[in-house]
Amino acid sequence: MTNLEKNDPLVYDILQEELKRQCDHLEMIASENFTYPSVMEAMGSVFTNKYAEGYPKKRYYGGCEYADKIEQLAIDRACELFGSKFANVQPNSGSQANQAVYQAFLKPYDKILGMDLSHGGHLTHGAKVNSSGKLYQSFFYGVELDGRINYDRVLDIAKIVKPKMIVCGASAYPRELDFKKFREIADEVGAILFADIAHIAGLVVAGEHPDPFPYCDVVSTTTHKTLRGPRGGVILTNDEEMAKKINSAIFPGIQGGPLVHVIAAKAVGFGENLKPEWKIYAKQVKSNTKVLADVLIKRGYDVVSGGSDNHLVLVSFLNKDFSGKDAEIALNSAGITVNKNTVPGERRSPFVTSGIRIGSPALSARGMKTQEFEVIANKIADILDDIENINLQKEIKEQMKELAQNFIIYDRATY
Ligand SMILES: *Cc1c(COP(=O)(O)O)cnc(C)c1O
């Protein structure tokens, strides 16, 4: 019996229910993944007790010798992994990493140019409801009707806006980002170039997506999406002056004591990303996504941009009489978890949308390969073809549960 089971059965039971949900469903939300049990052990460690405001060897508290050791290890591994000179491993999330980047280099009312949320960008890239859109004057570029960024258009917009910073990176873009082109645009208008690779970092570090360095001045990422580490963020740069500004922006700028247990877990996650097996995983993520896209196209679905170069596909239902929300609900009742998403040419509200985003990182982490993805993609098409057929959804749910049970990710002892 675990301590939790003994001392707080109510919480324990909820955790067990969530464990069962994660094991029995097919998790295809593109931003989610299954982290390593070793990462969870580090995250659940005694470092959760430690205050360590400041940075290694420059702390505001005593007793930080091991906090220093673990943070330095996380920094060194991050630098090796991303090929950068400096890393800040303290951001509590991807959003806080981005908030710190803005605070480090911008003054209120400065102009930023990012990707439109409804075109696949992130809230933190200047959306009006986010602090990035309230503190700074935000402007946007997007994708064309073919689902791709047109870099000539981005340049045209940049010339008009004259932003202090250009943000490149997305949460729902199925194609490669051309960081070199973004660099040329940034140089043309004298902007700082900031890449937010939250979604694609796991592919980048495996050499399966072009590297933002040396083109970008600053790079941020989450550690829990394709990187498969603990929830959190990291900021990278090769410029010493910029690194100092980033450090001050994180602490004391926007955060207090760092989550040392999460930093320990980040070190473990980076360690996994540095192993040769990581490249095999990243390759598999891409080939699984490709099968997903190919099957859906073959089954007559409109896959945005005609395919995928990375870990996700966007499917558009603009030519169908059901919405992204309908599709999300139907797939969920068949045990397949995806999320609704706006698509190029969107006509519905962001709460309804005309598309879904489907990702392969989590199921790839369970060991599923192209063979399983072909089966799953066909089941997705079966459900969408007959979206009101509740019995079919029930039937497929049982089949998907059976499939999932052949790919054990965690056992009960995980807690
Ligand atoms: C997920 C995401 C973030 C934010 O990460 P959180 O940890 O959820 O705050 C930032 N940028 C992009 C592009 C993302 O996809």
C-alpha cells in the first residue's frame, strides 16, 4: 500500500481513475505525451522541499549545494541537447518562459509580430486575452488557404509593422518552419528573432526538424510536449548579454523560488533526449503521423496543407456538415482523444471550429508503430464517415481499449 493510498484514499482513487483513463484511451492530443517513470520519480522527490531563489552559486538561501548541482546538470544537458551556450531551466511553464523573454527584451507598448492564434499560433504570441497582447502592441501573420506560411507575406507585414520582436513557432502547424527565412525577415526590419519551439522541440533535438540555431536569437520550449519530460519550460540563447537579461526576467522578474524537483526531472528528461534511442522515437513519431495523414487523405478527408512534416495533422471539415466539436465528441466516445481546432478559411466560432488536430507523440511513446496508426486512422475515418452512429463508437471504443492494452505505458506501481 502506498502512503497516498493509506493517508488520502480520496486523492489516491482519483489518481487511479486518471491512470486508467490514460491507459485505456488512445491519447492523440498533439501537445500531450507520456513522460518517463524516472522523470516522475525525480519530480516526486525531496527537492520539492527546497527553496533556491537565484541561480547556481548565486543563491539567496543556504543549503543549496545539491540544488546547485542538479540545476547545473539540467543546464549542461539542455545546452548539449539544443547546441546552445546558455540555458535557463527555471521557467515553470512554456507560457512563463515566453513572458520572461518579452520582459527581457521589450518595454510596454513595444511591437511584436507573431502567428495568429486562429492560424495555429499560441496565446502567448500576442493574443489580446494574454498578457503578451495587453502589455505589448501585437500584430499577426498567418497561413494562406493552403495551410502554409507565405514568407513573402510575412515580410510585407513586418515591413509595415516594424516590430521590435518577431515570434516564430506554433501550436497547430503541420509543416516545417523555415527559421532562415524568418532570420532574413528579422534582419530586414531590425527585429529580435524569437523561436518558440514548444511543439516541435522533440523533433528538433533529434535532427528531425530544422534547428532554430544559429538563426534565432532566443529559443523557448516546453519540456513536456514532444520532449516527453516533466511539465515546464526552458529558454536558450547563444548570446551572453541576452542570457543575463533572460535570467533576471525569470528571477526576480516573474518567478520566485524555482521548482527544484521539476528541474531535477528536466535533467532526467534531457538525459533521455540525449540517448541514441531518442532519435528512433522522433523518427517513429514522424512516420506514424505520415501514415495518419496518408490514410485520412485516402479516405477522402481534407488534411490541411496536404500532409504533415512533423508530429501532427490538421483535418478540415469545411466541406462537411459537422464541426470540429462534433468530431471531437464522436472520437472521444470511441476512446480516441483529440481536440477541435480552427482551420484555414474558418467560418465557425473558436468554441465549435471546423477541424481537429491529431498528434502521434503520445501513442508513439507507448510503442505504437505505423501498423497500429494505419488501423487507428481507418477507425477515425469510420467514425467520421458515420458521425452519428453511437453503436459504432461504442464498438470501436472496445476495440481501441484492447489495442491500448497491448501497449502498456504505466503499471499500477507508478504511484
Ligand atoms: C504549449 C505551448 C506553449 C505554452 O506552454 P504551457 O506550458 O502550456 O504554458 C507556448 N507556446 C507554444 C507554441 C505552445 O504550443
